[in-house]
Amino acid sequence: MRVCYLDCFSGIAGDMLLGALVDAGLEIGFLRQTVAGLGIDGLSVDAEPAKRGGLAGTKVVVRASHDHSHRSLSTIERIIGQSGLDERAKRDSLRVFRRLGEVEARAHAIPIERVHFHEVGALDSIADIVGCCAGLGALGIDQVHCSPINLGSGTVEAAHGTLPVPAPATARLVEGVPTYSEGPSVELTTPTGAALAVTLSSTFGPPPAMRISSSGYGAGTRDFPGRANLLRLLVGDVTEAGAEAGQVWVLEATIDDMTPEMAGYAMERLLEAGALDVTLSPVYMKKNRPGFNLTVLAAPPDRSALGDLMLSETSTIGIRETLAQRRTLERTWKKVRTRYGSVRVKTAGETGSGRNFAPEYDDCRRLARAHGVPFKRVWEQANHEYLREEDA
């Protein structure tokens, strides 16, 4: 699996990530073609060598016609949807803008349909977001990881006047994500940069175990004395049999006044909303009341949304949140043929006797029903066929 690591030691902005992608090997011609595919007149992109704090990198410059439009989320979605982008770039770009729309709606206490973007709706920011999403796909990146984010400090001038750093949108975007403030008293992480990092990253913390194949440095606009204003991008392949280390949030609630029906529905909704895992355990609580312990594993960007869902879909009045370290093996799929039909087998770990494997439940269930045979017969034959092929 090809991964990349965003090292935000001097924050992150959309143009910094674009520069890092180009510096790591993305063809500027591809980036120009991507921006042209948006079908927006007067919008272009270029790249030039740059030095920040004595370190060399790439500065990507997006040029756009003078534009003061305040675009709605639906307008931006239409621009992206009608573009010539591939499906992955469209999907990820829309996810980033949707995340921005959600925080703007919360900040102004209005429905998301009424949100009109200001700075992030400008043409250069649309190019930043779309270019970054398309560029990650072009480099073959399967998964993005991110360091703790340096937000900066002080104040910043925005459409609504002078605002504290981090700006309100940035502060909401990085909820649940490890951050810090270090260096010059300026904005180091912009709302666009935060939205890209939070929406696209799987984990936040140290770099994953990887064999680095390339690296790149994306230059920010300003050159600070004593600090390299750069975003570093590391690209490589997962090593150690795909062992992945990362942080997750463990969200828990112990509940004694929830019906089984409510509990089952809450589990379904949490999994649909992106929870990494959901478990429900019976417990005895104070006054000897039987109850449930609901445990949810959440990726850092999903912590807030899943916590809100736990509070709305259950009868709990509070949840416990713990940041934990998680280590998993890379999972792959193999299809085996049984007398009842094809069954997918999930594998994890190194090839050989130590590899874990298990037939996919849904496939076995479907075939057992279709052929009127016990589930265990399909399950056993899928295991047999997998081992036969592995030993061949």
C-alpha cells in the first residue's frame, strides 16, 4: 500500500500541499490539466523553485482573474461535478468542501444550504483543493497520514475582520486532532489546509512504518527568519507486512435506561457513519441495574461527529473519550471458488503459516441461503479451498 505523510511542522495551506506534491514528483503538466478541467476562465497554475529558511522547495502559484464572488456549496459542487476530473478526485474534493460547509454552518448557526464561502470559495482555493485531491491520486497514494498540526498564533485578517488564530473555521476543523502552536505569531494553518489534512488523513501522529521512495517540500508565501516555512511530504510503501500504527479515539458510554432496540439501531448508525468498530457489552451498574457499555473506535477526524451521534441516538447523558494507539495489519482480499460459488477471503499479515484469514460472512450467508445448505458447510469449504490454494 502506498502512503504519504504530511509533516506540518510549519502548518499547512492548500498551496503548500500543492507545492509539496510537485516537489515529490507530481508533474506540473498534470496539475495544469487538472485546473483547466474545471472549465473556469482565467484560472491557471505554475510552479517555481523556492527557498524558505535556507531549505529548497517548490512554490505553486495559482493565478485567477479578480474575483469577489461568494459561492454557495451547491455552486462549488456543480463546478466540480461538471469538470473532467476522475471519480476519486471529484469525491475527495467534494468531501473537503462539504467539511468546510459544515464548520461554516456551525460558526454562523445557519443551515448548510445557506452557507456562502468567502476566502475558501475564491477561485485559487478551489484550484488548491481540487489540485491536491487529484495530485494524491496521480501519485498513487492509497492512504494519507498526518503529523500533529502547527496552527500558529496571533491574529489574521479575514472577510469578517480581525480574527484570532486559529481562525474559527480552522479551530472547528481540527477538533479531536492533535495540534500545537510554535514559531512566529502568524496564521500557519489556513482553513483550506486544515480541511484537506483533516478530511483526507487516516491518522495523526508519528510517521507510519514505510519505505520512503520520494519526499517533497511545499513553500508557504512568507519566509520567516529562523524557521523554514515549508510543508514536508513523505511518500512510500508500508513496510513490516503492512503493520500500521496510528491513533484512534475510544468513545464509551455506560447506559442503564436504553432498550435493546435502541441499542441495536445506535450500533447500525455508528457503523454507517464511519466508526472503525462498535461493541456493546452487558454490565451491572449502580443499584444493581443491568445495562450496556457502548464502545466506539473513531478515527481522529470522526471523533466529534461520532460523539454527537452517540449522544443523539442513545439515552446517555455523557461519553468518555480516550486517545489510544492502534496497530493493525494490512488487509487484502482473495477470492476462492467453492461448489456453491465464489467467496471472498480476508487475509492479514505476512504470507505463510502466520497469516490470518477468514471467509467473508456476507458471501457465505448469501450462498447458504441460495443453495439451502447450512452456513457452516459454505464456511468450511471456503477455508478448505483457501488453504489448498495457499499450499499448492
